[in-house]
Amino acid sequence: MSAARAAPQAEPVVLATDFGRVSSAAERAAFALALRERRPVIAVHAIQAGPIRRAFDGRPRRADQLRAAVEVEAAAFVDRAVRLGIDARVLIWSGDPARCVVDAAAAEGAVRIVVGSHGRGRLGRVLAGSVSEGVVRLASCPVEVVREDARTRRGQGGGSESGPDGPADRAIRP
């Protein structure tokens, strides 16, 4: 008698997110891909070490306060995905955001990473850094970089309104 095997889980789409405005465009793109290819989505949020950090609302927070706020946003993300019929979960890691996203994608066997971009110029990347650039450089799987769309810039594409309609400005690195 042979043992029954569970159907293998499809490789996930990994979404790099800070749960902020720019990430909402990437979230829509990740949801669209997940629906089209029937894949789960794993959102990865990285909290960098340090006693005080700025949350999505721009206010300074202690690490414990920031983690609590991230957990609330993570639950809302999963709720949005479930309403669309997408299996989703969130990983909250500590460390460099690009490295956390790439390491999580490798550990989870991701088929693609979706990450948002502010679309900063060279000087902006030097001053503020670029998670999307780091992810593209370090990842071993395809990376889709989604720039903030007009709806998001006008404040109409916030996380709670995210749906499967993807933004127009994307770049994919195989």
C-alpha cells in the first residue's frame, strides 16, 4: 500500500514591502502575478537594527513599537490577499532589507521577487539607498521592480485599496 502524497505547493512570489506608499504598487503587481499563475505570495518586511526607526507614517518609533505596527500591517496584507483568493503570509526579519528579501526568497524557493521603487535618481540612491537595486544585484531569481504609479503618488493606491490591477511602470530582471 502506498502512502498518499500531498499536492506540491507552487513556488511563491516574494513581495519586498515596507507597507508604505511605494509598496502598494508592488503589492498590486504581486497579487496580479499570483492570481495569473495561481501562486502564493510571501511578503517580506525587514526591520533594521537600531533603537529608533521611522514607521510608514514617518513618526519615530522604538523597535518594539515598530514591530507591533508592522504586525498590524501584516495582518491587513494577509486579509487583502485572502479577499482576492490568494494564499499569503508575511515574514518579518531583522537586518538589511535587500539581504533579508533575497535570503527569504532563496529559503522559500521563490519563482520571482516583486519590489517597489521610488524611482530616485543616482543622487537619491546614494543619499537614501535603494532596496530595489540591492535586491536586483543579489537575487538569484527574476526580480520585478515596480515604480510608484500615478494613483499611488496621488494617495489613491494605499495598501487597503490594493487590488490585482498592476501598475504601468515596471522593469523585470531575469
